[in-house]
Amino acid sequence: MSTAPEQPAEPSAQVTVTLDSCAKEDARTVFDALHTSFAGDRDSGDAPGEAPGGGPIVWTATFDVSRTLALPGGPAHLGDPVTLTAQGGYHAVDRLREGLAESFAVKIVGTASGDQEQEAAFRLTNR
């Protein structure tokens, strides 16, 4: 029996999320919240790790925001504020921000606009 391959998300519905300069526990909290709402390119159990030798580390994942899977059960707790960078189409980045707002207080701290997409920096804090 043959099954049709799963269709990849439209590029306009994909947002690349980057976290750095935060504790791995806070990165895990943010990614867990995003995995609740949106399909991602990583398994939801794929926990952020530490850099060998304790150096700086960047965590990244891509999320398909074309549909919401579920809403988080309420606010999530961060140990410290987290800065998240989101890159994708204008509508997709807005959908990601709305999804994050279900779990965190979200403040836009910077944007860079292009012809078809934008990069936005969000400051996430506890609600």
C-alpha cells in the first residue's frame, strides 16, 4: 500500500525562530509553547542542549503557522526574559507572535522589513 507523502508547508507559512543568550530551560519553555500551537521541523521532545565547553549557543527551529494545532493551557513560566528572533512572511510572523502571546507577554523590540518577509525581535516575559 502506498501513501501520499506529507505535503511540506507553504514557504509563506513558515517562520524560523532563533533563541540565544538564554538558559536552556527557558529555550525549552518557549519551544514547548510553540510546539503546542504549531507544527515544527523538530520533534517536540528534542530538548535544547548545552554547548560543549559551556560556550554560547543558538537554538533554532522552523514552525508552520498555517494552522493552529491547539492553544497552550495558560501562561508559561520563564526564569528570565527571553529575546526571540522570528523570520518569515509578514502574516506568518504575526501569527507566530499571536501564538506566543497565549503563553507570554510579548513586546516587539525590533523589526527589519524586506520585500516578501520580515525579521522581528520579540522580548518574552512572564504574564
